Amino acid sequence: MKCSKCGTVGDRGQWHFYSNLNPTGVTSYRKCPNCGHLEIFNESEADNNYSGPEPWGLSKFRGKVFKGKKKT
């Protein structure tokens, strides 16, 4: 991704996920790590090139809430 405001370039893992633009979750807003500018990002195109950890990927875990292990 490249920020249209400051020119910062980085992969999807560096850009903070802000929100979805549509109910299907294909397009989203992501915040620039440098200046905080919101950019529209196509999540489905990114999966073809992305090889790092997927905190907001299009996997079966998207939208799930993980609270950790219960203390006994």
C-alpha cells in the first residue's frame, strides 16, 4: 500500500485496520502508520501478495473474538 497523503509505502500488516466499507468486507479503510491518513484498500487483492501474519485477513477466523484461556 502507498499513502496518497505522505507517500509512505508498507504491507498490509503495517497499516492499522479501521473499518469495512461494505458488508462483504472486500474493501476496507486502513490507517497510514506514518500520518494516520485513511486509505481505501481492496482486501481480496492483497491476499494474493501477502505472506506475513494475517490479523485482518480473509480467513475463516475473520470477525471472531478470542478471549484466551479461562482461569481455574
